[in-house]
Amino acid sequence: MNPLHPVKNQFTKGLLKPFKGKGELLVLLSQLEHDQNYLEQEAVNLVNNAVSQGRMVGLSLRKIRQNTGAKGLTLHWRDTSTHGVGSERFKQALQGCHLAGVKRELLIIEEQRLLFNARSKMIHYLVRSFEKTCEEIDSLSDI
């Protein structure tokens, strides 16, 4: 997580106060979409940082979207030999690694991956929820 990214503090402040109208919701939605773009770059950085350590144990870190229309993004370990995906592959590779420095680096990357996925899922959920709320507000004008 980049402590210099300004949206983190603004983001929580915006969620803790009540919305006074659709305009405030749209502003927060815009900020969340900006955060999604920021996370996309952060994902690229994490993947690039994991390349050398992952190769040593036969893993690679991959960006995955659940479907083509999804805005949410998660990072998953992928076994380069079997193309299997998941944390179990990571744990197996880590147990087989006998280099303490590589193991330590992989554990740091795994922690960053888990925190990244939590933030990405939270933002994706909020964006979907706010978009749905905006649609429901718009549908009220049709009544």
C-alpha cells in the first residue's frame, strides 16, 4: 500500500458521512473509479516485483478478472508447470523452497497480495453498489 496515495483518507471520510444527494454519491463513485485505476498500476508493480522470486519456486503472480465485464481485479499465484491457480500452490512451493531469503521475500509478496486483493474487492463492491443505487435513484424519476 502506498501511503502517499491521497485517496485513502478522503475515501474513509466520505464513507462515514451521510449522503445528502445523488451528487455526493457520484463524486465518491468518481473517486472510487480513480482508485480502481490506481490499483491497476499497483497490480502491475506487484506482479513485476514477484517475477524473480516466483521463478525460483516455479510460480508466477497473475492479474485475474472474474469475467470480462468486471472492474474488480485480484492477484493469484499460478504454478508455471501445471498452470494451476491458488494459495495451495503457493504453500506447496514455499514448503519446497530451501532458500531463506527467497522464502522471506515470497512471504512479503504474499502479504502484499492479500492486502491488495482485500482493497480491490472492497472498492469493486462499493462501485457496484453505488452504481446500482444511482440507477435506482434514476428509476424514481420514471414513477
